[in-house]
Amino acid sequence: MQGNNPNSRFGVDINEYTQNVQFDILATKIDFLYLRASGSATGRYRIDRKFLEFAVASRNYGIPVGAYHFGLPSYDLTDADRQCDDFINTLQSGFGNKDYGDLFPVLDIEAPTDKSITTKVLINWIDRFRKRFERKTRRRLMLYTGIDFIELYDNFYIPGRGYPLKDMILWIAMYLKIPQNPRIPPNVGGWTRWRIWQYSEDQIVSGIGNPVDANWGPNNIDLLTQPDVVTGMQARFESGNISVSWNRNKDIDLLGYNIFVNKEWVGTVDENATNYLITRDKLKIQKNMPIEVAIEAFDYDGETSKTRAKVNL
């Protein structure tokens, strides 16, 4: 995998055990922040005692923030559904209705370490969780795990299926202070690149009263967040058609835009477009029926704008 570089964004992750967090100071020291929202390490679902407080404070100080769930896979695959649904509800309790954080939501998998389940079961559990989460939220789910854990479970490889999780966005843990570790994360589990690298578990950071996990991110925060909401949208009737225009988004990973009429998709254009003509044959509406035209941006990860820009005609 790649190493960090001078442009790598810097972030930390904190939880209820983190002491004396001063968000006004922290906001000047980091580029992004992850919070533990919940965990199932004990076998039951539990919300982190500081999540709601930290989520509000992060937003108040303008820190790009996301959250993770510490999952505990088991032979009971239906428990992936329960943990997933509880995580979705917890995120909304911290960030707002249909709001799952600024950054990729994360499933943290680093247990069981005793290999009490098979690699196939582990992979199927994670895959079930992520597919359910992404279907219900329209957000991509990032996977947090460690190099040692991947290697413990057969490099996340299943004969005949290869590496089923390799298309998940990866947050990899590998600490540089451990002498036997390489200087950059190796290719593992089918992954050749990380999006976040947790390189330390005991970093001193101003604004936090105890050592914390430290992470290198991508060179631009856009690669951790949803595309911006489209601005400058206008729509007007033009010879029985609807002409739509907007300002181009500045997201560096922008791929294109989806256009909708009354919540029905009518077209997609690439990242360079700033206008679209909705022809009358696509307008499945009755005379005098209200018309809502909407647009969302999408990026290379398949993430879309948090909300659609809308115009009523």
C-alpha cells in the first residue's frame, strides 16, 4: 500500500475514555475526527457514553466528523442485521435525521481474536452488515481493521470467491512503534490502498488530555466526505421542456450529477456539465400537477450529496 506524505490529512479517533477534550483547541490541530458511536464487544449493543456530546461539539466547532461501530461477528448472521440497524439509529441520534456523519460511517472489526468463527463466517457477517447498511442509508461503509487481524483470518481470502471485501473503503491499523512492522502497510486482504492509516495508538495531541489513536488520511478531505450539495440551481419551462442549470461542484472526486423530477430519476450527466434539458417525453406528469426538479452530485465512491437541491415549478 501507499505511505503518508506531506499533504496527508491528519485525524484522531476518540471515545468515552478520552479525557479533557477541548474542541476549540482540537479544531485547530486536526483535519478530521472519528467518534466511537457504539460497540458490541460484550455481546450486547451499547452506545458510547460520550458520543452524543462529542457529536454536537464536533459540529459546533466545524470539525469534519464521522463515527464507527465496534462490531462483534458471530455465527448468527442475523445479529449483523441487528447491530447494523442499531448503528444506523445511533448515528441519527447524534447527527440528525437521515444524517450519518460528515465522514464515511465505519464498521470496526478486530474481534474475535481466538478464531472462534471461521473466515467464511467472518467475511459473510461483515458483508451482510455492509450491504444492509448501504441499502438503508445510501452511504458507503468504511471497514476498520488491523493488518494482524486480516492475516489471522486467512488474509480475508475465501477459496473460490477470492477477496469479497476488497471493494470496501479501508481504514487500516498498523502501528509504526512496533519494530517488526514495515514502514508502510503491506498489501493485504485484496487491498492495495488505504483511505485512512491508523499509525499510532498513543499520540499526544493538543486539546486532548491523554494519548489517542492518530491517523493519516487522504490528501484532501473530499475523499472522506459526501459531495457538496449543488448550488445555484435554476429550472424553467422552455418550449414544453424543462431547462435546468447549476453551479459546478468543487469536489475533487466529483464524477457527475443525477437529475430528478418528482423524485423520479430522469438523467445523469458528467462532472463538467452545468445544465440539462429535461425533454417533454421524460415528464410523466399530468396537467396542472406540481413539479419538483432536483439534482444531486455523486463521486467516484458512489457517495451522493447529503441532500438534493430542489426547485418547484
